[in-house]
Amino acid sequence: GSLLAAPFEQGIVALFDARDTGREVTLEGNPDSLQVFALSPDSRFVFGSIGDAVRAHLAKWDTATGRRVPDFLKDPDHTFARRDAPGLIAAGTHRLVTASPLGRVDIWGATSGRRFGGFETGKRIADIRINADGTRLLIVPSQTGRLELRDLEGRMLAELPDVRRNAFATADAQFPADGRTLVVTDRGIGLALYDAQRGRRLRAIVPAGQ
């Protein structure tokens, strides 16, 4: 989509249109406990975690109106984060992925809110990504280690080289819109392009003079 989103206090999310000026949308229900959120690839919906210090649940809002989509979550007892330990969320076209601070990953339907499954990684997660068609996950461990390319059942497809400069500089990785490739920062110098299906390195892009 053409929108970028940035959070503010008291449930206000600013939406910036790349073709126009920014606008603010107040999410219905005054979700002042909004901790993490993700914008759908078509920019039509915001998905986020709302809750209290004990637990946080998944919620969905319409970006055009700010209204919360009713009866979205079909597993109301499920929680993936707390206010003092926010989880992670990423959105594909048909699937969402959430990750708890301790490494539990769950897969959801982006339309239905139904939980389709999940798995334990056994490690803390710093970041997680899902490609647009919802077939591949990229898991970035909190500690120094190799980046993990997995399918939605949790099967390891490839371990990408650790491209971080040190234990505190997390690699930035993105699935482009085509969903078939993966772009990862290469030790802060350039970019590395990978095949998103098998994790095969395709090529490196290094700025001139490096």
C-alpha cells in the first residue's frame, strides 16, 4: 500500500500517504495500551496488541475510519505480550504472525482472527517478519546468532549468516512486495539479497567506495 503508520499516545496513529500529506486516525476504543502494531500490506487495516500489565490481545482497526473490527479475535483467552514486555507482530495479506518475548510464535488469519497454529523457538526474539503472501517467516534472535528463515509450521528452511556488526546492532531485514526475495543489511555496509523460498544468497549490493 501507499501508507506509512506511526504511533502516538492515547490510541492515535498517524497515517502518512506517500502521495499526499499525513493524517491522523484515532483508533476506536481509546486503546492507550497499544504497544506494538503492524499495517496490512494494502494499508487498509492496523493490527495491534491492546491490554494491561498482565496480558495483551490482538485487535484490528479500519484505517479509513479508525473503527475497531468487531469479533475479530476468535481466541480471546490467548495472550502474546504484557505491557512491560511487549511482543511482536507482523502482517501479510492473509496471515498475521505474533511473537511473545520468550519466543512463542503464533499464526493468525488476517481476515478471520482465527489462530491457525504456532510453535516454540526456544529463544528470545528481537524481531519477526512475514512475507506478503504469508508463506515465509524471518526470525531475528535477540542474541548474536544466525537469522532464521522458516515456514509457517516452524520448519527451518535456512539459517542466514549473522549480518550484525555486534551483539547490540540488530540486522534489518525486509521482504519486498513480491514476497519472493529477502533483503538484509550486510554488516552495515550494503545489502544482501536472498531467495525467500530456500534462503539462497543471490547477490550483494555494496555502495561505491566500500
